[in-house]
Amino acid sequence: MGSVKLKSIGKTFGTTVSVAAIAAVTLAGCGSDNNSASGGSSSSAASGSSSAAAADCGGKNSLTAEGSTAQQNAIALFNQVWGQKCQGKNLSYNPTGSGAGREQFIAKNVDFAGSDSALKDAQIADAAKRCGDNPAWHLPLVFGPIAMAYNLEGVDKLVLNADTLAKIFQGQITKWNDPAIAALNSGATLPDTAITPIFRSDSSGTTDNFQKYLKTAAPEAWTKDTGSEFQGGAGEGAQKSAGVTQAVQATPGSIGYVEKGFAQQAGLPFAQIDTGAGAVELTDDSAGKAIDEAKFAADGNDLVLDLNSIYGTKEAGAYPLVLATYEIVCSAGYDPDTSAAVKSFLTVSANDGQGGLSSAGYVPLPEKFKERLLTSIQAIK
């Protein structure tokens, strides 16, 4: 289908936006209401891949998954590499948002979910039931920096911090020349323009991570809750990552949180973030420096990450606003053909699929995470 209709709260963006025009790679049928999406191709995936081991190509040829729009471009890369390493293999991925992905996984409508947030406490038992009374595991395949993309004519460089972002998305800072923003941008000429925050109107792991960052880094300024639904109460909503990107493009004076790859592909500038140790530009190096601070929440093969140490970092040169995006899989309970195919896809993605991620706006897995991830994948039964 190849296009997504974009809508906002109180306002409709009356265009359809091809995901291929924004994504670093092609996704056929993305944004549809069924599980018919399939990964496309990227020349960078083939040239950037290097295998740590020969691919195990067992199991059925077709898998289905649904969820996070943050990871959809990475999934397209992984799917291409999987098809190259294992002829005839294909993953159909429907990027409907993390919340929808978790629900469809629990309902047994897809083989696994893509999610930027872990299963909620109320979902854990249902997910285990779906897996034949075996726990579901969270396996982080990729890290994605969240860019604060903005549309402000004449402003090529913009510095914000957690406090100003919290107040913008709660509606307390409403003009770009507000003294709090001006103080972070000494010498810059900021216009007397109204700020329009753009948020995700669907259930979104990107929203969850953004709000967790604000709660951790600006606990006094951010008085709202966290979670996959936007809590700030200010601005206009848009569906999915592509929708936020298009909304920012279409709205002078706007700012929105969206994955770096989407902002890059759209040619949008994004703000530097001052963590208290100086303004930090979003680059692979600055995001990677923060990711090095991430820790696993517990021992074992369920690899949920504790990102609070990243969100609250004050280390010079570390960009704090990043997310880990998971594949939520059954630890056991699949039929043998599905289990073998899931393990094949995940193994190829972890080994061979990481090479093309940087050009798509992601940060490849650090080695310390990759080793433990491969151990978990091999433990799937």
C-alpha cells in the first residue's frame, strides 16, 4: 500500500506520505491495517554487513511481526539481509506502533512484536499464556536516538534542555523567544513565534521513552506521568513516526520528538540538548557514549534495559535521549518451524544486520549487549 494517512488532534494534514520517501529503505504496504507489510531493500545493508558466523536458515520461510514505527527502517534492513543470507526467507512487519504490536503478539496474530517499551505488568501473564505458559522475552536488536526535530525559519542551531522541553510539551513555554530558551541560546535571534508541540497520538514506545526522559532529567518541571500515551496536554497529535515528521514539516514553529532517521530523511534540523555539562549535538558518537551507560534490569535471558542512567546522564558529550527497541518473543511455546525461523531472523539481524544501521539513523549494538543477546536467542525453544 506504501502510504500513510496522517491526522492530528484538531487538525488534519490532508496529504498522504509515502514511507519510502522518509525511510532509509523501502517498506511495502507499511501503515496498513493488516499484517501485509514486507521489508524492502537497502544497498547499505549488503555492503555494511559482516557475519560473525554462518547463518542458520532453519524453519519456515515467512514470519509476521507488528509494532514499533521507531524500528521499522531497521527491520527493513534486517529483512533484506535475512533474505540474502537465507534465500526465500521473509518477515512481514506492520508498523502500527508499540502498543498495537504488544496487543497483536498477545492475541497470537503475529509471531513476535516490535516495541520500544517493555510489556506492562498487566500484560506479562497474558503474554506467557500466549506462549504456552512460558515467559515472553524482550530482546533489544537496536538502539535509536530520539531527535527533537523543529521547524523554525532562520534558526539553524537550537539548544534546549529537559526543563524547557518539559514546559514546552506541557504548554507552559509557548513562544520561541521565551527567556528560558533564550538563556540557552546566547547570541541567537529567536523569533516571537508561537510554539506548536507535536506528539504521537497513537500508543507509542517513543512517547514512553520521551516522557521517562523528562521525568528523570526534569523531575520538578515535568509534573505529568509517563507511559505510551502522551500525558503533556499541549500541542497537536500525529499518528506514527512518519506522521510526526510530516506534521513538523507542515507546521511553522513546531517541534516534535521522532527517531533520528525520520528527521534526517525529511531534512529537518534537530535541537542540541544541554544536560548540564554543555550542549550536545545528536551524532552516532554522542548517542553511543550515552548508550554505554545502559544496564540490564536483571540477570537471565529477558533483556529489559534500565535506561534511567542514560536519561539522567551529565557526562560531557553524551546525548541522553535514546531508546532501545525490542523484539518481544516467546522463550518457548512456538511450533518447531516458527521457533527455528525466529531464531534465524534474530541471529542474522544481530550479526549481519547491524552494518547498515548507522546510515538509517540508528546506533548498532555495542558488543557487550550483542554477546548476551545472542545467548538469549539461542536459548529460545
